[in-house]
Amino acid sequence: MSQDPLERLRIASQQKRRRGSPTTWIVVGVGVVLGVAVYFAVPRKGDDIRATALPSKASSPSAGQTKAVGNSTASPSTNAPSASSSRVEGSILTATGYIVARERIEISPRFMGVVEWIGVRKGDTVTNGQVVVRLDDSEYQARLAENDGQLAVARVAVDRARTDLRRAEGLVASRVEVQKVLDDARLSLASAEAAVRQVEGGRRLLETWIDWCVIRSPLDGVVLEKLVDAKELVTPQTFGGGRGPSTSLIAVANLNDLQLEVDLGESDLAKVRIGQRCVIAPEAYPDRRYQAVVVEIAPEGSRQKGALQVKAQIQAPDRFLTPELSARIDFVGER
């Protein structure tokens, strides 16, 4: 018996359930994804705590130690000042400058010469008038000996001129010679005496040059730099090249007379005045404080920097203040 064509096109119920099963799995998968997203999207207590590495056993507190809790803070380092100690009461302006010696002198020779002896080293303390360098003076000593011979000859000429004058005076008085002989004798004596004074002037010049060969410190201070060694040629001026003779012997400064130089911008100048009290803290020792007073405000600014240089005199410097190192300065306002 032939089957009805409509019956052949009908789908069995088992096939309908089998074909619908993939759709069910897709719906379930989408639901799971949405659930996970909602789980991570909802904020929970403790999410604002930053996760850190777990402490090791070596760092865990022992039975005899007390674990710090609450708002306690770590004790500050002994080398670093606390925030309260770094602030200066009454400060209206804070800047950074450099410590300098008020008088820094580079001692130079007065003429070209060779260093015969140098008696100081870098860091040595010197006093005003102390001999620090000697230049070779053998040439000037030889000239001085030559001058001694010239002076002796000139003095002999003076004695001869005096003798001739006395003889001429007698002859003219007895009318043996005319007045011209007497006048010539007087002029000869004056010329001999002038020659003596000329030679003596040359001797004083040589003695001055010999004295210049002995270099003395012009102030009490410390040797900052030793710029030459023994047997080295020195000169008071350069020859236009980098390999010429040295023009300075040593650099000396008084480390008990220190200042702080700072460049202030135009907007800060109204906060500074002569005689204003300051507090200085060197960068190398930030926990130390030094009182200072503004002693100089430059009469001319720097167009390139747009700033003006201000100097503050440090009242009681000590060994912790080193020239050319930086320091912080606080300008204190009026109370």
C-alpha cells in the first residue's frame, strides 16, 4: 500500500527534540557568561585593598615582638630630617644657591720666573705674611753684585770731584787759576753725586725684584688649590694658548668668612631686602642650620637668566660648610 505524500513530509517528534538541543546549549552558555560578568562587575568589600607579596618567615614578627597596628608611622632616619625640621618658621621665600668665600685670592707672580720652592699643600692653613712660594732669584742676585761694583766706582768719582773742588778753590783764591776752573770743579762734583744716586736707585729696584721672588700669603685662610710645582715656569700673563706657563701659584680663601650666592627671579625680588635675616641649610648636611643676613643685592641683573644675584653673609660658619657646594636658603619675613 503506497504511503500518503503528506505523511512522508511530516517530521517525527523525536527528530524535533534532537534538532532543538543545540539551541538549548547556546542559551545555557550565554547565561553562564552573563553570570560571570555580573559577578566581577558588582563591587565587594575589600576590593580597595592593594594586594602585596606575602611576608616571608624571616620578616614575620616573633613571639617577643609587638606588631604595629593602627596609625603608627615609621621612625625617621637619623640622617634625613623630618618634615617639621625642614621647615623654617617665618620663611617667605626658599631658594637654592652656592656657598662661596667672600675673599678668594689667586696669588700670581709679578714677573716671569721659575718656582724654586713651594711650601704649602692643598688644604693647609696659612697666615697673613707667611712665605708660601719662592722664585729663583739668581739672575737678580748677580745684577745686584754688578750694581755694587758700579756704586763703588761712582762713590770714588765723588771723592775725586771733591778733591778737585778743594784744589780749585785754593788756586782761584791765590789768583793762580780763573773762576772757570772753580765752576767746572763744582759741576763735576754735582755730576758724580748724581751718578751715585742713579746707581743707588738701580740697587733699590733690584732689591725690590728680589723681594718679589718671595711670595707671601695676603690673608689668613686655607689653601684651596695648589696650581704649580717646584721648577715650573710661571708668568703674570698668558701667551694665548692652553699649554703656556701658569699664571697663578696658589688660591687662598678665608673659610671663616663665607657667603651664600643665589640668583633670584624678578618676581621674588620684592621679598628680599638688605639686612634681612636668613636661614641656610647645606645640601650635604640638611639637618644643620646657619643664621645669615642679606648683605648685597647686585645693582644689575642678568638678561639671559632673568635674575638678580643676592649674597647673604653667614654669621658663624664651621667645617661643615664647603665653598662651591649648594645650600638652601630661607628668607625670613618681618614678624
